[in-house]
Amino acid sequence: MTAQILSALAEALGPEAITLGDDMAPWMQDWTGQYQWTPLCVVRPRDTQQVSDALRLLNAAGVAVVPVSGHTGLAGGTRAQGAVMLSLDRLNAVRDIRPDARLAIVEAGVILSDLHDAVDPHDLSFPMTFGAKGSARMGGILATNAGGSNVLRHGNTRDLVLGLEAVLADGRVVDLMSELHKNNTGYDLRHLLIGSEGTLGIITAAVVKLVPKPRAFATAMVAVPTVGSALALLNRLQDVTGGAVEAFEFMPAAYMREYARLHPDTRPAFDQDYGVNILVELGATAPRDVTMDEAGQVPLATYLEEVLGALFEEGAVLDAVVAQSDQQRQDMWARREAAAEVSFNRKPLVIGDVAVPLDRVEAFLEQAHAKAQELDPKVEALWVAHLGDGNIHYVLLPTRDDPALLDQMLEDMEGVTLSLGGTFSAEHGVGSSKLGSMARHKDPVALEMMRAIKSALDPKGTLNPGKLIPPAGSYQYPHVR
Ligand SMILES: Cc1cc2nc3c(=O)[nH]c(=O)nc-3n(C[C@H](O)[C@H](O)[C@H](O)COP(=O)(O)OP(=O)(O)OC[C@H]3O[C@@H](n4cnc5c(N)ncnc54)[C@H](O)[C@@H]3O)c2cc1C
């Protein structure tokens, strides 16, 4: 059976499209190293037609297929024991850039930073960015409805997509490649496929929105006494600049120390430790905000300095460093974008990707740690937060490697999150790692609707099985570390 499938795939797609044995090594574990598996093979189609050919063949044979793009997902969504992994990496063309319509047409295998580079000469930007931008590909970004550092200003992936092309489980191609901002023609299947984590279709291309590239940035590291003061800073900056805050990222003292330990050659942000450290960035395109004054400073930077100065006088800012060069700006971002390296480098750990309303972030941080300390008094908490949108990557570092303890800690963390009106899965998706959370906390009727949609579009259940939707009636998911 296996030999038949492999030879049918090789015949349909060409032998160069099939990877077997030791050559599959890059596809045999996830980015965090939490999950390991052995796929049947890795298939690398070169276009939508080949994706369709492969799916038709595999669906007829009842073989499970797991799509993979950049393989940077953090939720175990590409686990593929005994399944065919279908990699989109060869569908990597930016098909078109249309500056007048402010859109680009991209294939699923385009790396995020390659799209940034492609639109930059047009003075445009695709305003989605995060630490894995040099590896994550558009297919995975769409399939997980990725967030990132600019959600505050530009929204999630869903907000940045006009159209989509996907291949269904049985090989049918669905063409939703609309370039329109208004298109009320029935159910929004584009938004159904975005965030479906490869369970409903394999995304092969998309029409994405572009925005004017900021002509100047003002970037600073700011230490403030409390999360409440950080929100006062955010809101003051939004008021003064008319909403020019591109990013507002929170790193606590423990994060700053861990980064300094891992990168001993970098200069610390401040001469002393502070509890609430904010990386804030303003961006502007309007000439009035970006034209240098006689002192050689752009007004955008002046707004930032004036707000920081006023809040310093009020005691709501303790310290601040404004980037004076692009290199200093990049250094500030390098510290923030090392989040996954900083957070996941100790074991055991309990990983949360939660979001709460902005004015409840402080309550979450206090209550989540207190709750974990009831189980393990010396547990440490480490986090980094997209504070501008309320998303906290909250990691607990218990002193014992006990699966029952870790599971209880995750459940308690999620309990605190939900009691504050939050969600247990903000931007990384559900994949394998949050199946238990879905079973415990997702509205039962919503789960029934999801199962109905899944079985209507993929009746044989061959597309990314065992991800995103927990089976009915089952609540037993051992915590995976
Ligand atoms: C250092 C680092 C920083 C990160 N920062 C962020 C962040 O700030 N915000 C954020 O949202 N995420 C972040 N992530 C998580 C990850 O990068 C994103 O989830 C990203 O969108 C995944 O893209 P990918 O191409 O690597 O997807 P993959 O890992 O290849 O796949 C992710 C999921 O999508 C499915 N899939 C992949 N391609 C397709 C396709 N073409 N069609 C259908 N399904 C598909 C897979 O089966 C899997 O379930 C970070 C990860 C790392 C390692």
C-alpha cells in the first residue's frame, strides 16, 4: 500500500517532489522540540495543480495529509506521525504587486520577510511582523491567523487578506481570489479557511493588503512603574499622534535578565533592573510628522520625547532611551524578537498564549502567578506581552517535572484568563497543544458547529487529523511539555 502511494505520488508530481528517509529530518519535529514524529514521506508540489493532484490521490487512498509551510508554528500543528507532509515551500512566487490597488498576490510558500522586501521598493509594507519572519511562510501565517507586533495598528492576518485560493481534501480547488474590499456574496469562506490550521483545506495563494511604508519611526525602551502606567503611556501616545503607535511590547525584569544572560555581548537597555520595560514604536507617513526640523529631529520623535518627558514629571515613567539610529532601533527589536529563544530555553515549562482586555493584564499577571504558587511555591513566571493588544506569552517554570502538576498549572492559568474575559489561545493557534483547552473551555455548540463543518468539507478526515478540534466527549489530554 505504502509503496503504491509513493509510486503514484512520484508519477503524478515527479520523483524530485518526494522526500524520504533521513532527508525528512527537518520535518520530523516542531520548532519547540516538544513533538517528534516520522512521516510517511514529505511531498513538495510546485504549483496549485500539483497540490490538487496529490490531495485527490491521497484522499482516495484515505491517507492523512499534514500541510507545512515555514515550520515555525508553536502549537504542534504539523505533527504528522505516519502521515504525508505536504510542504508548500516550492510555491514561493510573489505573483503580482499592484501598488495602485495597494495589494499583492502571493503564493503560500512565500517567506514573510521576502514579501516585506518585495513590496519595499514600492514604498509599501505588508504590516505583519514577528520574530520568525525570516522562516514563517504565508501559508502557515494564513492557516494560523497569525498576530505579531503590529496588530495594535493593523490587525491580525484576517484583517490583511482580500482573497484566497485553497485545495480541499478531495483535491477540488476553491477560487476565492477576490481583490475587493466589499464582496457580500454569501458565507465568508475566506475567513473560515484563515485560522483553520490546515484542517479544512490547503491554502495555496492569497491576495493581501498593503499599506504605505512608514517614512520615519520613533522607537524607545521605556521603564514604567506599573502596567497601569504603561497603558497611560500608550493611550497618551495614541491621542497625541492620532493613533501612530505601531508596537507596544512588554518585557518584565526576568525577561531582560534572561536575554542579557543569553546575549552577554549586548548592552543592557538600562543601568538598573525595572519590572515593566516597554518597547514602543511610532511610525508615520505624513510629511508633517517625518520632515526634519532645524535641530535635525523629526516631529514624530519630538511627540514621543514630549510625552515621555511629561509622564516622567508625573512619575509615570521611570527611565527611557530613545533610539538615535537605525542600529539602535534594530538592537531594541532584537531583544524583543528573541522571545521564543528566551522563553523556551528552560524545562519543564507550561506555555500560555493568552489574551485579556488591556485593563486586566495586570490582574492576570498577579492572579496567574499566585495560583501557580499554590501548587508550587517556588514556580517562576516569565512572559513577554504584545501589551498593545492584550496578548501575553506567559510561561511558568515549575520546580518539578510532574505531568499532573503541569496540566493543573495550565488549567489554572486558563481559568484565571477566562475569569477575566480572556482567551486561552490568542495567536499561535490550537494545533495539538491546546486540544485539551478546547475540550474544556470552548462553547459546546461552537465545537459541534466546527465538527459539522469539518465533516462536510473533509468527510474522510484526511486533512491534518487530530488538530484544532477535540473529539466529542473526550477530555483526557496529557500535558505535553
Ligand atoms: C521565534 C518565533 C516567534 C513567533 N512569533 C509569533 C508572533 O508574534 N505571532 C504569531 O502569531 N505567531 C508567532 N510565532 C508562531 C509562528 O511563527 C506563526 O504561527 C506562523 O504563522 C507559522 O507559520 P509557518 O509558515 O511556520 O507555519 P507552519 O508551522 O508550517 O504551520 C502552522 C500550522 O498551519 C498549517 N499550515 C501550514 N501551511 C498551510 C497551508 N498552506 N494551508 C493550510 N494549512 C497550513 C500547519 O498544518 C500547522 O497547523 C512565532 C514563532 C517563532 C518560532
